[in-house]
Amino acid sequence: MTKIDSSVPAPVLIIGGGPVGFAVALDLARRGQRSVLVEREAGTALELLAKAGTLNERTMEIARSWGIADRIANCGFPSDYPRDNVFCTAINGFFMGRDPLHSADDRPVPPYAAEKLRKCPQHLFDPLIAQAAMETGLVDVRYSTTYNRLEQDAEGVTVWLEGPSGEYALRAAYVVACDGGASQVRQDLGISWEGVKLDNSLSLMLRIPELWNYHPWGKAERFLCIGPQGTYANLTMVDGTDIYRLTLVGSQERLDVDMIDIRAQVQKALGPDVPFEVLRIVPWWRAQMLAGQYRVGRVLLCGDSAHTTSPTGGHGLNTGIGDAQDIGWILDAVLSGWGGETLLDAYGAERRPVAYRNTSGSTKNYRAWIDQSRDKVCEDSPEGAAQRKAVFEGMSASLTQEWHSHGVGLGYRYEGSPVIVPDGTPEPADDPTLYVQTARPGHRAPHAWIRNGFSTLDLFGRGFVLLRFRGGPDGSALARAAAERHVPLTVETIDDPVIAALYEQPLVLVRPDGMVAWRGAALPEDPGKLIDTVRGA
Ligand SMILES: Cc1cc2nc3c(=O)[nH]c(=O)nc-3n(C[C@H](O)[C@H](O)[C@H](O)COP(=O)(O)OP(=O)(O)OC[C@H]3O[C@@H](n4cnc5c(N)ncnc54)[C@H](O)[C@@H]3O)c2cc1C
């Protein structure tokens, strides 16, 4: 018989304890909100994950606001390991070219970001973020617990869960579905799931000790193996030591692991002399998919349950972390009583277009990988050499936006959000590679160092912040209007003329997630109306 666990009614129930589920729990906990998180597996990262390895600058800024940026930087991935991409026909084959990319040690923090990109493979990142969430003491983590079904009414959601001692039901005010690309919650809500299926891929997790001793090209993050039919394999360094992921790319048929000669496939890429051990075999569907909506009533989708992408670009997890940060402050606002219903609508209005933008760019990268077939690329002849040069130059140019994606990571914007007040300035270009900071409403508030090691971004993260640049008008009427509505808001005065120029207006209102909500030369006549708009009243 189903028990109702009403002893611990949860403000938020998070379904799925992947990295995004724990990110939601951590963001909520940093805001003082309790959550229950259920995960069907018996623990976190119990297997060697064949997934994300790169946390972009924006994810690292969010991690900084959660207090875990240093832990990620010291996760165990060697900071002197280069991020170079080598193009070749095989590890024992022809060299085509190299796109050099710095190691963490050699990579400066960009002038427009508070953090640098970090390598942190998911088998290290997932336990790290789970631990950080659990340390807050505000997350009730229930492993070996599977979501079965849910029903919602005006006051909350009843969720039936299958735990180690049987089925029980839990009441929650809100549910965040972080149950991955095959999301049962999304299906139960009847939300459409549309996009493009790209290929069947197979990732082989390999241990290859000292691979760099078997070829003359030194250490690299990725070896793209290209044959007459185009890119057939991608060998990516996972842990900076001896674990690699070899992804066999581009089959339209479902790859049947039992029918494939795994050893032959690995040796096609590595050659016959490189010793290796197969640690894990993971077949997966490469697809650009997007949920038709991000919310039904009190249930919201987040992370891969809302969008999946080709990993070409490394934006899947990074996009999910952005979702988690947006959902965190919105649910906190609503649960605290000062946020209105429109905030819940704003979540999808803001994050869905970002997911479409990021996943479409990744599909474009993927096409650049596979559209490079040349019949003589493996021939030891002048024509072969000419084709190898052409393939490298073409791919290198097309993949610039894959290797250098500051614009994707930092330049997303919440155009048309119902809780952002436009200032009438035109939307700047959305370039995947180039990022130009702007304090235009709907964009990430610009970073600048206020003093050594202290960024403008370090002012944000809890309530709203009204930035007032020296000489700017008094902002106290806005603070009063916020206080009357129980909206947390502080006024910060900044003297620095360089930072003032970056923000362009003397008054800039920044949200708890570090996004600009409004800016102006003076407060509007009715400051209460402005507060009501940005709190979704
Ligand atoms: C080869 C590859 C390389 C990638 N590289 C990158 C990269 O470099 N950068 C990047 O940003 N992204 C990358 N990604 C994408 C990234 O791995 C995903 O976007 C990320 O794991 C999504 O996290 P999530 O928490 O949303 O979902 P998941 O990681 O899928 O987690 C979902 C969780 O929900 C649990 N669950 C599911 N159903 C239930 C249920 N009914 N009840 C309870 N629990 C349930 C699952 O057990 C799982 O733990 C890559 C992906 C692949 C495949």
C-alpha cells in the first residue's frame, strides 16, 4: 500500500540526481530553500561517465557564486594538460594539422569574465556538486528512489516514488524534473519533444597508458580521426592521465555492441601497437531535441529533460547549469512569497530560446565534423597530402566556434522575457566566438574587478542589487518600494569611472541570478511598478 510521506513536506522535489539536479538543489540551498532530491541509482557517478568534461566561463562564474569554483579548479584534472586538437587519419597514420589551445595554467582569465574555463570530467564533477549540495544540510537526498508518477492540484504536487522499502507518495509545492533526456516526467506531462536525430554514436571508455609515447604529436585533448568517409572517430582525453573516450561517429543504424568488433574499431583509430583496456562501452543517440514547453503548472523541466544536444561544442551540461541558476532564484522568490506567477512563466521564456541557440550551434559544429570526406586522404601521394591540408584547413576554420565559444557561454540574452524591462537599445549581434560585455537589460551583468580578486559579479547572487554609479541619482525610492513588497534589494555605489562606462547608465538593477533587469538615467516615476514587473507580480 502506498504511504503518504507528509512528515517532511518538501518545498521543492527534484527528480533526478545528475549534475543538473544537484545544481538546482545547491542553488536553492544557497538561497536558504530546502529540497528533496530523488535519484534512481544507488549513488552518484557509480560508473565511469562518458560525458561532459568542459565547464565554460559562465558555468565557472555560477560555480563561484556557489562557492565551489576552487574545488572544481582542483578537481584532479592536471592544470598543465593542453587542450589542443590534433587532426589525423589515425594515431599511427598521417598528421593533418593542429589547433593549439592552452592548458588551464597557460590560459588567462579572459578580461570579460571572473573565471576561466575548466576541465572537470563528470565522474569528478558530479560527486563534487552532489557533495557541495549535501554539505548545505538543506537537501534530503534519497538514492535508489525512482519517480513513478505525479498528480498536481492548485496547492501542490503529489509524487509517487519507489524507494528501497516500497512505494510512497510525497507532497511538494514544486517539482523540478532533472531526469535526463529520456525524462519520464516530461512524457507524463504530455510535453512535446521535437528536433533532429543526428546519428547513433558509441563511446568506448579506454585506459591507454602514456599514449603520447606512441605518436610524435605530444599531448592533446582531442584527436579527430578522419578517413575517406569523413570523421570516423574522436579520441578525447578524459582525466588528463590515461583515461580516454573514443567515440565512433556517424552511424544511421543503431550500433549493435554485440555485432561490432570493438578491438578492430579501436585499432583502426590507434593502430595495432598501442596497448589499451576497454573500461566501458556506452551506445548513445546524438540528437538536438527541445521540449515544447518548460513548465506545466507546478512542474518545471531543467537540464537534459528539456533539451539535448550533440556534444560538439560542450554546451549540454553548461546549458543545464544555466537553467538551474535561473530556476533557483525564481523558485526561491515564489516560495518566499515575493515572486509572482509570471516569474514561473519567465523561466521557459528565458531559457528555452537559449537552449535552441546553443543546441543549434552544436549541430552546426557536428556537420562540420562529418562533411569532410575526401577519397585520397589516407594516400601517401601529393594528392593525398593536398587533401589532408585542405581537410584540416576547412575543418579548423569551421570549428573555430567549437573551440572558441565565449560568445555562446557568456553572450546569451533573455530577449522578450516578461520580467525584464527593455531600454530601447538594439539587440547586439550574437556571435558564438566573440563576446562583448553589455549591461543592456536581459544580458549577464558585466564583470569588472572592483578590487584585487573581487568582481562586480561577487556583488550579485542573493537579492536584487541596484548599482548606483557615483554622481548617479538617488536609488532609495526603489529600495523602499522593494522593502514594501518584501523583495530583497540592496543598493551598491560604485566609484570607478571605468566600471561606470561599462554599465553605461548611472542606475542598473541586477537580478539575483546576475542578469540585468533594468537600467536608466533616473528611476521611473513609479518605482513600485518596476519592482512589480521584475518580481513577476
Ligand atoms: C559524449 C558526451 C560528451 C559530452 N560533453 C559535454 C561537455 O563537454 N560539456 C557539456 O556541457 N555537456 C556535455 N555533454 C552533455 C552532458 O553530459 C549532459 O548535458 C548532462 O549530463 C545533463 O545533466 P542532467 O543532470 O540534466 O541529466 P543526466 O546527467 O542524464 O541525469 C539525469 C539523472 O536522472 C536520473 N533519473 C532518470 N529517470 C529517473 C527516475 N524516473 N527517477 C529517479 N531518477 C531518475 C538518472 O539516473 C540520472 O542520474 C556531453 C554528453 C555526451 C553524451
